[in-house]
Amino acid sequence: MNGQPERFTPRCTAEDASGVLVYHLAGDLDFDTPDVLAFDKPLADFRAVVIDLAQVTFFSSTALNALLGLRLRAEPLGTPVHLAALPRATARVLELTDATALFPIHPDLHHALAELTPDPPPA
């Protein structure tokens, strides 16, 4: 796509992980990617949202605005938006804009889901 290596191609996939909506982002998330960052799944059926950023190679203000927009949509529903596996450059953008205070941040997707998935009832 556009002659760039696959790892830089912007992508977003979504999955339901036991009632938690997980968005997996990848590639260069810049001004040319608003459709990739639509976050268009209905939020009412989920108890939380996790954005997995492990495969992000570039994170621009467009991506930050999309995350903030998702948070604004989720907040009235009482649905928290968590971030997981922030690459160093992405974490720096969030720090510089004071956005780190707006999202619970986890070292990876596994830790985020472990916190958000209820324990099974005792047998």
C-alpha cells in the first residue's frame, strides 16, 4: 500500500474479549488515517474499551484526537477507555499533552484484560 512496508500501513481491528471491546491499532497513525481511527463499534454492550497500541509505528495528533473522541463518547455510558502497550514515542505524545491522566495505562494487553475481566464465580 503506497509503497510502504506492511508494518507502517495503518490498521485497526476490533474484537470482543469477554465483554471488553479491544481495538488493535497498528502502523503509522497520522493525518491520512481518520477512517482507520473511526472507533465505530457501539459501546453500550461493553463494560470497558482497551486500545492495544503495541504495533503502532507513528502516533500523531490525529490519533490522539481520535482517542480523546472515543473517551468522550464512552464517558457518558460509564465505559472506561484503557490504553495498553504504548510504544515509547506514543507514550511521549500522551505525556506532552497531559493525556496520560485521562486513561488507565497498562504495560500490555494481557495485563489490561486481566484487570478488566471479572473472576469466574467460585465452584
